[in-house]
Amino acid sequence: MNTTSAHPLLNRLGIPPSLAWGYVAVLIFMIGDGVESNYLAPYLERNGFSLDIAATVIAFYGITVTLGSWLAGSLSTLYGPRRVMMLGAVIWIVFEVLFLSFALPAKSVALTALTYGLRGVAYPMFAYAFLVWIQAAAPADMRGSATGWFWLAFTGGLPTLGSLVAIFSIKFVGEYATFWLSLGLVTLGALIMLLAVRERTGSAPLLDDAHRNQGKMRTLMGGIDILWRRPRIAAAAVVRIINTTPYFGFFIFLPGFFTKIGFSQTEYLTLITIMGLVGMSFNPIVGKLSDRIGWRRVLTFFGGIGSAISMLLMVYVPQWSDGNFFLCVVFACLYGITLCGYVPAAALFSSLCDKKDQGNAMAIYCFAAGLSTFFGPALYGILNALLGTSGVIWTYASLYIVSAFISWFWLLSPLDPGEQNNPAAARVAVSD
């Protein structure tokens, strides 16, 4: 059956029809994962943990997210994305049950760090394995928009709709019961993936013929040594790390920051929800835009420079306006929109190497995305002690400028729609 004629609307939108239910599964799964994102740290602080301990637990979670992110790409190459996604779902469910049933009631720092921390392996295995699946199965002329829709589903759940669910759930059943609701949503997302997605590419290893017979460890190591075999992949990894490092760092101090200027918990969660809803809606739009004017251009100016400016406005306008809710929402939404400028990074990763290394490149992309989950809270913990909150904020803004510099001068690719007539991109391809 011709899927283009069978699903004309999905194809016009840039969604591969055979993977459509996968986007729904990722959205629901990430809603469940995102429920706790903006109230976990204050919850722990009110229930027997200091804020520093809470930050340490979340930083450890970031380390395991980093591990899970690398495994998502590497194991998808070895065993197929579908199996990796289901393994991630099982890990999430098991450790969440242990976290809620034993660690939190006991108010044990060790058990909380162990159960919540190890659960961090899970969500990137589920979500990023699907991103790898998209790159393997989507038609070449649809990958930019298909990636944009992935990030809409991902950020739509974490933290956007997850925060919205938390607003209403906390009000009616309380904070602890809301954790259990998140478990139910994650389980539902996993079931949709298991039962509704039948695309065949993701059920098999993604190895090419040249690598099919090499050892598993050698295949896994191929996802690391590409960093020095392909230096531009390493540069792209730095850009991807910077992309969401401030974003995850904000989860630590923004709740307290907005509370100090007069926001209630509900108002803050509402702000984050609106920011996420507006921001995520631009992911497929920016994906299509980058396919027209160039991945590198969008990544540099919209993503790097735009995020630096909008992030500073999001933090300082609330202080200058005495916490005016409308202005806070406007500039928070602007930050969410400019973050979409990093959507083309996935397309650039896969275009910076030849076909045999595309799986390894995506493993590094996933690994870099996971590293930002660790670096965000960790940088906050280190810099806040040395420089204070203002120092943290300006460091985050500087990182975005660094990412723009790297993108413009290093991430040239002849496959970039904006570089087709650029002789410098052709020379880079030859030198590789």
C-alpha cells in the first residue's frame, strides 16, 4: 500500500504514517515522566530532605539519564529501537514502584537516590530510541519535520502537559498520589507503543552489512570513538549538550525564584505549562523552516543567539516588572520558542558522517542530550556556591553564545539545505 496516498494528511504534516502512534506513545509516556519535574525538588525539601540533598539526588538522576541516553542509541543499533523502548518502560515502572513504596515513605536519602536515580536510565531509552527509529524509518525528505514532531511530543510531555496534570492532580489528590498517577500514564504510553506501532524497521538491529558480524562490544565502542574519528560530531555534541543544560538547570531554582517574587505553586506551574505549550508548537514549524533556509542558520541564530537573549529576558523581566504575570508568560514563551531552534541538530548529526556511522552519530546525539540533564543541575550547584544566581544565569547565557559560534564555524554539511551552493561545505565533506 502506498502510505503517501493512504495517509495524505499525515504526510503533509511531516509525520511518517507507520510511526504515528509512536508519537502518541512518547507524548503520554513523557507526560507521566514530566508530572514530577517542577515539584519534586520542593516536595523533597518539605519532606525530610534539604534542597542541597534534593539537588544532589536530581544530579545523580542526571548521570543515569546520560547513561540511558547513550544506551538508547547504541542498543538500538544492536537490538532495534522497539526492544530498547520496551526495556526502558519496564525499568521506569519497576524503579518508580520501589521509589514510591519504599524510598519516600522511609525518607531515606540512600534509597531515594538509588531508586529515583536508577530510574533515570529509563525515559531516554524509551524516548530517544524512538528518535533513532525515526531517523532509520522516515523518508529522507521528511526527517526534519518528523524530528520536529518528535520534539513536540517529547517537550509536550516533559515538562509541559506533565506540569498541567500536576496542577490539577495535586489540587485534588495531593502530591504523593500524583506520583502514582505519573506511573499510570507511563504504563499507558508503553502499552500504546507495544500494541499500536507495527513499523518493521525498528524491530530489527540497525547495523549495516559491514558491521553486522563484528562483536557487540566493538559496536558499542563505535558509538564513542566516533568522537575523535569525526571531530565535527564532537563539536555537534557540545552544541547539543548546551541546548538543554540551562533548561534542566532551571528546574532546580526557578520554582524558588518565582515564589520569591510572589508566585504561588499553581501560578508557577501554569507559567511552565503555557511556556511549554507555546514552545512545543513551534518544533515542527522550525523543523520545516530549517529544511528550507538551512539547518546551520536556524541552529546558530534562532537557537544559540535567540536562546541567550530570551533566557535573560525570562529571568530579568519578572524582576523589573515586580512579577507581572502577563509579562512573565510572554518572555517565558519566547524562551520556549527559541529553544526550538535546536531542532535541526539531529539532522546535522546524521549528515556529518557517512551512512555506516549514522547509528553511532545518533548514539552520540542521545548521549549529549542526556549529559545536559546532568550538567544543568550540576552547574547550578557549583556556580551558585561560587557566583550566586546571577552568575549562574549569565554563565548559561554565555553557553548559548558558545553554541552559536560552534554551529556557525564547525557544523558545515553539504546535505544542509542552506549549504547546497556553499563551496566551503563541499570542501569540509571532502576533507572528512
